[in-house]
Amino acid sequence: MTPHLWTRRDVVKTGLAAAGAALVPFPPSPAGKVVLFQGDSITDSGRDRASADPNRAGALGSGYPLLVTSAELAAHPTSGLKFYNRGISGNKIPDLEQRWATDTLALKPDVLSILIGVNDYWHTKTNGYTGTVADYENGFVALLKATRAALPAVKLVVIEPFVLRCGAVDASWFPEFDERRAAAARVARQVNATFIPMHSVFSDMAARTSPEYWAADGVHPTPAGHGLIAERWRRAARLP
């Protein structure tokens, strides 16, 4: 075959076409859905609480909220999605209740993801907290029912509280921690929330590797653990 003989005109036309393509921007982002992550230290993940803007790396922390946000924004660059993280380390259901109006309802999320429950049990062992399984369940369902009343169209995502048997977690955590996991599942059913069974997922993965690989202290995920939460969250939530 005879090779194409490039002329000056060919070169100029090709260069102009490439330059034009490079200058074509993505279309302006619409006012997309607001996604809010709520919870305790697992969600907090060292976020910068002084930064309130959406989609900022520091404001999202270093855990699964950042990983979800990064993947979703890359996958949907014109969606206008806005991600916020309002998790606070050490929180229990009563703590969420106290800050719910400002840290949740005021943001008017279209998707609200909540992971809460580890401290509701852990603090009964270490901090003198006296909350029961019933207190956890009743407070949790009341919180999400109030959210539905204020934001009827909100999509709720409940992540099952989880621990792995290593570090701070030993046999004494059970069976009560399992009762709190079951309570979270009942809450999700009552408010028609998407439920992500992360304890079961982690338990299965730990059986193939080691618990420490996913959560070195039994509670707080490693990078691999946060990656696993993010993957399951994206699969379940199906944004945008």
C-alpha cells in the first residue's frame, strides 16, 4: 500500500482539529444529588472539620467516604454530585440526635448513608455508657423516621456495624454485639433503607486472609477495609 503523503494542508487541518477537541470542555454540571455520610470514627476518618465544602479531600477524611467520592466523581464527571462527610469520632446514637438538625437535615441530602453502632456497645465496656440494645434500636429508628418526615424523598443507606475478632475485640463482645447488628437490620427494614451487611462481608473476607488485614484493632478499617466498604457501598447505592 502506498503510504499517505502528508501535505502542509493536512498537517494544519489535523492540528486545528486536535486543538479544537482539546478545548471542548465537559458541559456545565447541573445541581446534582447531595450525598451525606454520617457516623462515628470509621466515617470521620480524620476529616478536616473546618472545611465544610463538598467534594474536598480534606473534608472527606481518608476513609471510605473519600474513596466513594473519588470513584463516583471520576465515573460521572457531569453529574454535579456533591459529597459531604459529617462523621464524628466517638459518636453514638444520642450524639447524632443532638446534632442531626444542623449536620444532616440542614444539608438536605438526597442520599443519606449512616454507619453507627460500634460505640453504642464499646462504650458500655470502657466509658460507663448504659445504653441498651433497645435504646440503640429505638433511637436509631426514631432518628431515621424523623429524617423521612423532613425529607420524604431521601434515599437511606444503613451500613451494618461491624467488628473483627482481633485487637480490642474479643469473645466478650458477643452475643450482645450481634444483637445490635440485628437491631440495625430491623431499623433498615422499618424505614425502607438499603442495608449493607458489612459485618458478614468482613467476616467472610477475614476467614480467607486475617482479621488484622481488614481492621488491625478489630474496629477501625485498614486501607483495604475502607476499600471494601467503598466497593460494597457503590454496588448497593448505585449512584447517580
